[in-house]
Amino acid sequence: MVPQGIILGHIISSQGIEMDKAKFELIVKLPSPTTVKGVRQFLGHAGFYRRFIKDFSKLARPLCELLVKDAEFIWDDRCQWSFEELKLLLTTAPIVRAPN
């Protein structure tokens, strides 16, 4: 048995499940999206880690509103706050402990 391994971007060990720290630097350096495609890509990546973020859907709502069909792309303070908050939580998410 291996004491620790990486599976789908998660580090699995006897202590539990945590995010791969190698991904943190990429997330921290991400610039704000400037297109619908950029928002979709960010939310797709962030959605992979949603289980680590409490109230993910509430935090992501301003960004999701940009993806509505025929909606005008206006990056406002709410979108910026949502983006920065999700980035912060993606890099500081708690470890999910293994049951004893």
C-alpha cells in the first residue's frame, strides 16, 4: 500500500484528502477573466474543488450570471469580489479528514 498518492488533483493519505499544493500557484496568479469563455474555464476549474468550499454556488453566482445566454458581459465589483474570494478559498481550503 502506498502511504500517499495524487488522484485527480487531490492528495490522498492516511490523514485524509487535501488539494494538491502544486495547483495553488497557478490559481493565485490567474488574472481576472475578460471573456465569457474565460469565466467558464475558471468556473469549470473551481467547480472541480467545490466540495472544499462552503456555499460555493452562492459565491460563484455573480460569475454564473455572466454565462446566461444573451447577457451582456460586464465585469463589475461583484464579479471581481467573487473571483478573488473563490481564488482565496481555492488556495486555503481545509483538509477533508479521513474517518477514524
